[in-house]
Amino acid sequence: MKSRRTFLKKTTLAFAAISMPTFYTYGNKSEINMPHISLAQWSLNRAFFSKTLDPINFASIAKNNYGISAVEYVNQFYVDYASDEKFWNQMAKRATDSEVQSLIMMVDEKEKLGDSNANTRKTAIESHYKWVNAAKILGCHSIRVNAFGDGGLDELEASLVDSLSILTEYAAKEKVHVILENHGLHTSNADFMTGLIKAVNNPYLGTLPDFGNWCLNAEWGSTQKTKNCTNVYPPEEGIAKFLPYAKGVSAKSYSFDADGFDLVIDYPKLLQLVKDADFNGHIGIEFEGENMSEPEGIKMTKALIENVWESLN
């Protein structure tokens, strides 16, 4: 394996070019042995929530602004159209016209799949059906769901196995996977989460390992603000345990040092795990930084992934 010093020298030169207009041109790198990169819509959440950008145009924004040809949608930006098949057919056409592949629908619903109340749990399961249908129309391979709930771990596990079994069976009929992401609390415990997958025992249930979100003492699990996170599941262990079930990888990023490395996440170590696992899906850019613009953060993350990947054995 190349030394970190060699890699630093190489990437320092690459990131030194940030001020040059040519740095953000696309298609210069050889695609041979490079990872498949997608853009998670959450990377532009500030722009979409403020209506600076229109979520209807997400596919063309990814392609035209960032040179990225695969996208991951967030259901929060489309709640008014959740059951509107005409709308989703139009969105599918927009993606096709932009030559962009739709991969995942990230679903965040109010009702929790792990709720201890059976009636509430039934509502939670059924509230996801419309997003499975939307994902199918778009051509997505998966919906990402949250495995939150209440009660002790044993009760929570039983509730989640029940709801995930039903939801995954429904999604499987539509050839859509259900995938679980580390999002804080017990969902960032890779042993607990892979235990759910084994218990459900359906090939359509998988994971979306996120480079961040390994905080065990906070919902959503962001490790960006370390003062709020006092108990962290080792990211390299979590990624390694999630990868055998992975349908995608979420490359979370927060902020960067002078050499272009993320200040919180060890990209060389985590990407090496992804490469060693022979993962051949998409690595999704999910910028969550607060100290730079979203476009700049997306471009920095894309460059970081590409440069690190190129340096790995």
C-alpha cells in the first residue's frame, strides 16, 4: 500500500488547484478503476429547503453542475407528490433526458417502524408503500428507511423484525430493496443492525453504510459536532460489518483541511475497506458541512473520493 506521505504529496498538488477554474471541470480523469459516484440530494438541502433550487430539477443539477450521472432522492422534498404517479413518471423522464440514473429514495417518515404499538407500526409500514411505488417508477434500486422505535433493545428488535419483514416483502414484489443506514442510537450499532438483517432473512433487505453517523448517544448520529457525541461506534468496524449487505455507500463529509482531507472522517481508511470488499455500487456524496457553500463542499468531496481511490491498492 502506498504510504500516507506519498498520498498527501499527490493530493496536496491536486487540491492546490482549487483556485483554478479548471479544477472543477469534469471528464479529465480516466474512468478505469475509478468508483461510481452519485449525489445524495441532502447535499443541497439548504438550497432546496430555501427554494433557491427546485427539487424537480435535481437530476439535471447533478449532471450539469457537478458532472454526476447518478442521484439519490430525499422524500422530504416531494411530500406533496408522494402518491402522484404522473409526477413520478415526469421525474423519471427528466432523469432519462439528463442521462442520469436514479438509485435510492431516502425515506424519513414520522411514524417509526420500531414503534412498540402494533397499530402505529402498521401505519408506519404502510406509509412507506407510496415511496416504494415512487422508487419503482423512478427506476431506483432501493428505498432507505430509518430503524427507529421505542422500548428496550429486545422489544425494539422484535418490532423492527416484524415491520421490516412486512415492508421488505412488499418492496421485493416491486423489485425494490429496503436498506438500513446508521443514523444514530442503536442504528449505529452495526451488530444490532446486521442482526436485524439476518433475522428478517430476505435478500431485498440490505444496508447503506454511512461514513459519518456513528454516534450511539444521539438520534441521527452525526459525528460532526464531537461535543454532542460522547459514545462513538468505531466507523471502520461499522463499515466493514455493513459492507456485505450494502446496496450503496454514503460518503459523508463535513469540512476539509489544507490538503483536502475531511477533518472528521478518515477517507483513506474507509475507502480502502470499500475497495477491499470489491464493492461495485455507487459511492454517494453527502456533504453536511456548515462552513462552506454546498456546491463547494460537493466538489471537494468528489475530488477527495477520486484522489483517495486512485491512491489505494
